[in-house]
Amino acid sequence: MKKILLPIDGSDVCPRAYEYAKKIAGKFDSEIIIFNAQDLTPPFGWLYDPVVSKDKGQDPKVIAETIVESGKEYFEGTGINVTTKTSLGDPATTILEIGEEEGCDLIIMCTHGMSRSKRFLLGSVTNKVVLYSDIPVLVIR
């Protein structure tokens, strides 16, 4: 297991995935690629939910860079080779593309507590990656 892809979104549950990545990378002397994709599709609201617009003052590239650099800090001093990558576009699609392009052996990602109805209607990024990935995916709750 030479390369591990660690897609992160900057949420509070991501450190759980960091810990698993650190343990596996340490055991197999793997490289970790920390990845973030910023979705550029316009936001929409659910019935009775306010529409929350993305901050127009924020550059998506800057947001992505900030997220991956924050994730990289977790691995400082561990001796694990960590690189970062970012992309703009559909997160599930870009995760699958980067995993293939980089020749990753494993994708480690966290899942969020999305309600059943939203998951059914939208599908989660994690669900899409698990469904379409040719690379093994370790899902952390």
C-alpha cells in the first residue's frame, strides 16, 4: 500500500479519518495525499429551509488550500510523507479521478450524519465514491 488518498472537507469529523490514515501509513510506509474539492454548483434550499448562499467574497481555490493545509498540520512530526492536492468541481468525481491519476491503493474518507431523506434525494459524496470506485474505500463514521 504505497499511496493513500485522504479526501477532507474541513468538518469536525475529518480528524477521525486522519487517525486511521496515520496508523495505516505508518504501518505500510505509505504516502498520504490530502485532497479537497470545492463544488462550484450553485446552492439550493429544501422546502421550508432558507437558501444559504456561498460566500461570494471567498475564492474557492483559497478555501481548498486552507482546508488541505490545515489537514496537513495533523501529520507534522510523524515522518509520514504527505502531499496536498485541490480541485474545483464535483467532489465525488474529482476524488475518483485523483485516486486513479495518482495510482492510490486506498481511499480513506469520513461520512457525515446526513438524514435519510437528504441522502436518498442527494446522495452523499462518500456513497458515490464507494459505489463507483475501483480503489478500496475505508469509510470512517
